Amino acid sequence: MARLSTTLLATVLLASASNAGSQVTVNTTTPDEVIRQASSEMLDALNANRELYKQDEGALYAAVDDILLPRFDRMYTGGLVMGKYWRRATPEQRDRFIDALYHSLLRTYASGILEYRGDELDVLPVEGDLDGGKAVVETRVVLDTGVVTPVNYRMRLVDGRWKAYDVIIEGISYVSNYRTQYAEEFRAKGIDAVIAELEAKARGEAEDKGATDQATK
């Protein structure tokens, strides 16, 4: 699952953050084109800068921000993941949660993104009526073992642009999975504590502390 998640993050990152200031022009003709274009642009960036990204995580993060995040409906997804706690949270808490969740996931999977190759993903044409403003883009991901895994993207039309808000891997929804996980954490620890932990993880403090503790044993 970790290898599969890495491929997904490389194609269209299902996690949230602000995309303010992005200069990317997004082709929103159809939902499947959004996914296909994101994958293509990410692959081009990796092929041109793979060695740089290996040495400079900041440059890799910036590439992900510029290419993938404009295709993602961050606020809608944040609300779905937080569930009932979204209504209880302040605007500042919502923004902090979204930003911290994104950066913690990016730190976790950054090295795997560097291994992404274009032949791993096959995007299928969207069928059916798109007038309702929502669609499911079906893709097939080829794992290193040769196994083909179905991966579907839920998308919605936002201000004239198709954006992803959920990924379904072998029938398991990203949003539903994280909503269950964070509902338990919010209930047990409170919103501020969960956000603080996520922010520490995003900065790498959790990993650094673990390595320090292990070294002192």
C-alpha cells in the first residue's frame, strides 16, 4: 500500500494546502484530462530535475505545490476529513489542519515521488453526463509486481475547474479512512493537540525525536 500511495501522491496529491500564487494554467476540459495533465507535468518535472530533487527537498515540495495542488479542492476535502469537527473548528484551526496534513504526507512520501515513472498510470476516459458538476475518474496503477490496481478519483467542478477531492484505492476511500482516523484523535486529544502533532510531523520533529531516542538506547 505504501508503494501505491506514493504513486498516487505523484499523480495528484490528495492532501490539502494553499495554492496561492501558483502560475500553473490548468486544462479543465474534462476531469480525466486534469488527472492526465497533472501526471504528465509531474513526470516532466521529475525527468528534468530528479537529481536536484534528491538533493533539495524544498525544490521537490515546490514542484508538487505548483503542479498538483491547483487540481485539488483543499477546502472541500478538509471539511470531509474533519467531519463534524470542521464545524467546531475555528477558521484558523481549519487552515492549520489542512496545511499540516498536507505537509506531513508530503514529508512521508517525498522520496517515493522521485521513483515515479509515467508508465505506472493509465487514465481512462470519463463516461456519462458531467452536467451535475461531479465525476469519477477511473485509473489503473501498475505496481512493481505487475499487479494492476484500480484507483478512482472523485472530482467536482469548482469555479469552472475540475478538481479532485477524494481517491478510492481498491474500494477504500482516502477521505473516509482519514475521517475515521482523525475523528478518534480529535475526540481523544482535542483539535489543537491533533493539529500540533501534525505540525510537528510536518516539520520532521517526530521523526527526528524518534531517531534521537533510538540512538540513546
